Amino acid sequence: MALDYVIYVQAESIYKDLVSRRTANTSELALAAADNDSDAQRLGNEWLLLNELIKKIEKDEKKAADAATSPTDQNMKGK
């Protein structure tokens, strides 16, 4: 049980770091695009990858939360 909590805390920390990096990347991308900087494409690709990863994490968390709160077939048979 303690290991599950440690894993949860680490995952939450990684998620928050990804969101922070995406936010910082957004600012850098806007500046690079305004200056026609050659880094704009790299930053855009990085932002897309970060955004996609964050969306997948959020989707998985929602699935896990829904599964934890929804009754299973076994529980419904007893009622």
C-alpha cells in the first residue's frame, strides 16, 4: 500500500512537470513564431507531443476513476 502511494505521488509530480513544461513551451513557441525563429518548428513539435501525452494521462485517469466508482456486474447480480 505504501508503494502504491509513492508511485502515485511520483506520477502526480511527473504530470505537474509535464503541464508546466507545456505552458513554458507555449510561451517560447509564441516568441519564436513572432520572430520567425528556426526553433519554432521544434518547439511546436515538442508542444504537440507534450499535449498528446498529457491528454492520454488525463484520459487514463478518468477511466480509472470511472472504473473505481461504477458498479461491476458482480455487484449488480447481488442486488
